[in-house]
Amino acid sequence: MIDIYRLQWKRLLKEPMLVLTFFGLTILFVVFLGQGEQSSTIKVVTYTEDLSEAIYQERLGELNQTDHYQFTASTIQAVEEDLSHNRMAFAVELSADNYRFLTGSESFSQPMTDQYLSAYYHTRQLLEANELTADDIDTYIELSIESSQAETMAVNYQIQVVVGMTLYFVMYTVLFQMMSIAEEKKEGTWDRIIIAPINKWQLYAGLFLFYYTVGLIQVLLSFVIFTQIIGFSFGSSYLALFVGVSLFLFSIVALGLMLVAFVKTPQQLQAVIPIVATASAMLGGAFWPIEFVTQPVILFMSRVIPIRYGIEALSEVIREGASVVEVIEPLGLLVLLMVVFGAIGLTVLERKAK
């Protein structure tokens, strides 16, 4: 096992550019997206059919007390025309005690806007029921909604970017390291190794340990840099973080072995990896929160994607300080996927060699 582990490291040190490239892309994407979120403002077009002009402008002023949203006034005719020409994704009709979305297309910002408006109307109704003055209502809305809802959404977005991009690019690193197995299969070296009188457990353990170590180093270095560059805090549940990252990496190694088992040439694997990695990231919530997805077929497909459970577990640990026991469900599903992918991959590799 140790000899195989050392051999893989020698190969990596001869050609380290691939690992360094994906490590650099992780840092670049997280910093870029993080800075973009800090300076971004969600623009929301509104209209009303029952509010007076004075009250309408007063509501817009209250809604615009946060830096994360910019609510503007329009008319129903202008909104319908813009939606029909795909100039915007949605608009909001403001009423005295409620609001309504007029939607033209899917938008990632609509669920966040819905959350913000729901909190705004709920808070206003609660305070009006207690007969507070207009100044009290304005002050409370500004303090409660802006400080809690907006900050919570910003934190959740930052966690999604950091965790999602880190796991996405480490998938590339681990899977592309398995090109060596595909090359050995093509050259016939792998078949001779399999049928040789050696301990198969040591062979696969050495490979698993190497791919896991490479991925773990990339993740840990990324986390360290994130704390220094963007001031990101990973909390104090270090054991849960380590377990979550480790199980995700092992499941990706198992997935990689399954892919290697079914491809015939290194070129095929080179073509399959970007498709699998990017599709996994899209289905698993690395590019956008999985809560925004409503299609049943896509949600079903995401249940067999390791990155979904990796993001779910790590996000919960970072956001809530959850322990290993508290995220046992996504961790258990990672173990299940690791066993299934690994069993399929190793079985096919052994049969093809024989």
C-alpha cells in the first residue's frame, strides 16, 4: 500500500500543474463571486392598484431601507410589457396587507425577494396590531428586517459559494488524477497488475489514500486562504468539518473508479469528467441553492449526487455549528454512495481484467 501511495506521489510531483490550476481556480472563483455579492443589489420592479400614491411611496421607502434591495415604482401596463419582452424576470404588486408576484421567467433572486417581503409584511402587521406609531414601525422594520433577513441571506450565499466552489473544483482534481488508471488500462499495465499475485486490498487502499490525500490538501489549503483573504469563518466544529470533507472525498474517489471502469480510453475519461463534474455541481446545489429547484425530475437526480450531501453537511456545520451526530443523515448518504459507486467500479475493473 505504501509503495503504491509513494508511486502516485512521484507521478504527481512530476506534473503538478493540473492540481495547482484547479486550486487556483477555486480561490479565484470564490473571491470573485464573494466580492460580487458584497456589491450586488437586487433590483425589484413594483406596481400597485389599490394603494394611494403617498402610501405607495411610503412602502417603497420602507422596503429600500436595506442595501441589498432596490424597489422601484412602475405601472401594471409597463410591467406586463417588460415581462412579455423578457426585459425582466418578475415584478411585485404591492397591496395594503399583502403582495403578489407577476412572473415571466425563473429567477434565483425571486425566492430571496419573497422571503424579504414576507418578513416585511409580517412585521408590519404585527406592529400595527400592537398600535405602535409610524416612527416605531419604521424603526423596528429597519432594525429587524435589514439586520436579520438581509444579513442571513448574505451569509447563506457566502457559505454556498465557498463550500460549493471548493467541492466542485476538488472533484476535478480528484477525477483527473485517475487518468493514470485509464492510461494503464489502455497500455495493458492495469490488467497485469490485477491478475498478478498481489494483495488487492493494498492496491486499492493505496490508490484511495492517495486520491483522498490530494483532495484533502486542496480543500484544507483553500479553507485556510478563505479565512485570510475574505475573512470567512468556518466555525469551531472542526471534527464535523473534517468528517464531512473526508466522506465527500471518498465518495468522489469511488465515483471516479466507477467512471474509469466503464471508459475504454483516457480520451473518453477526459471528455466524461467535465460533464459529470459540472452536471453534479448544477444538480447538487454548488451553483445555486438546491431549495430554488422545483422540478421533481431534477430533485430526484440530485439524490444520487455526492456533492449535494457534501454541501448540505458542510453548510449546516458552518452555519449552525452542527456536530457529526446532527448531520448524520447527509454523512450516511455519502457513505452509501461511496459503497455503491466503489462496489460497481471495482467489480467492473476486476471482470474486465480477467
